[in-house]
Amino acid sequence: MIQQRIFTLRPRRRGFHLVTDEIRSHLPELPATGLLHLFIRHTSAGLSLNENADPDVRSDLEAIFNHLVRERESYYAHTLEGDDDMPAHAKSTLVGADLTIPIVDGRLGLGTWQGIYLCEFRNRAAGRQIVATILGE
């Protein structure tokens, strides 16, 4: 069985945001076993799995990414869409646009401390569109 849902996450400011519950709310009943594939349809945001308990992890990741990929570098050619745009594309490439999560006993097979992050790299962004594909039996 293959099921697919396309939905939009609510808009968020720049940063790393725990969206596990919001994504679950858009999914149909999950099969007993299978895989959930999530794909974000954007080039300036990404999806990641990481710490779901301590919010300091999210702010630390934001600081790390801003240190690694800085705004207003003189060598950027793609600058027409704002100072945060080219860095957002680079950060999105580092994080990636998709996740695959096992489905175990009808639930997402995440570890105790794992959560799904929306990694928003633009200062102001509209809601981000997600394609969720469920493969299972």
C-alpha cells in the first residue's frame, strides 16, 4: 500500500523548529510496518532529525549554521532576493530536503530523543509544503 499526503506547515521564523506533532497531525492512520518519506518542496529550508527535548540544541544549531554560512559574503553572485537567500540555499544543501523514518507498530519509529525539525533558513518565509509518502502493509 502506498499513500501520499501533501500539506503545508504553518509559517515560522528563521531557525530550527520541532514539527513532529504538526507533521503527525497531517498523516493518515499509519500501517503496522513501513516507511514514511518526507520531502520539503523548497530550496531555502530543510528537514532533519535531532534532539526533541532541550531547546538549546535548536538555538545552538542556528548559531552553528550562521557561523558556517555567513550572510553578505563578497563572493555571492545570487544576491537579488535578500541577504539571507544565498546562505539559505547553501544551508538547505547541507541539511537536505528529505527524511525517511521507519514505521514500527503503527507509529513513527523515532528514538526517545529524536524529533523532526523544520530547518527554516529565510528570515521571513511562507508555510513550507511537505510531501509525505507512506509505504507499508
